Amino acid sequence: MGLILGNLPVRIRKIVMYTLSATDQKFFVKFFTRDVPNLSMRAVEAAIPILPSSLFIIWLMHWSSKEYKRSLRKNPKLYENDT
């Protein structure tokens, strides 16, 4: 009665079909010439705005821990006249 897979009575519209070409399926074709430089360029571009604040936070944490340890020490001048 004409109900073959290509001739069904139900019409389905707005379906988009995607396919990959044979060159897109090969992963390592341009890996070292295109992808690695692109990755390094994107990493540098992403690090430029983040790097100064990160370095400041690292310096602040180092300074604060050093200052805290220094503040815990006793002052020997306070105990010079104890006998």
C-alpha cells in the first residue's frame, strides 16, 4: 500500500541532517600545524588578564603567612631583666 520507508504518510519537516567529510574524521591530520599553535595562542590570551591578579594573590598569601609566623614570636627584649 505504499508504506515503504521513504513513502510514509506522515511528513516530518525541519529536520537538519549533518555529516562529516572524510578529512574531518581524521584527527591528527593538522594536529601539530594548526591545533597546537591555536591552543597555545588561546592559553596565552586567556592568561594575560588572569596572571596579574593571580600573582598578587600568591604574593599576598605568602606575605600574610610570613607575617603571621613573625607575630607569634616572642620579643626577647621584654624578658631581659627577668631573674
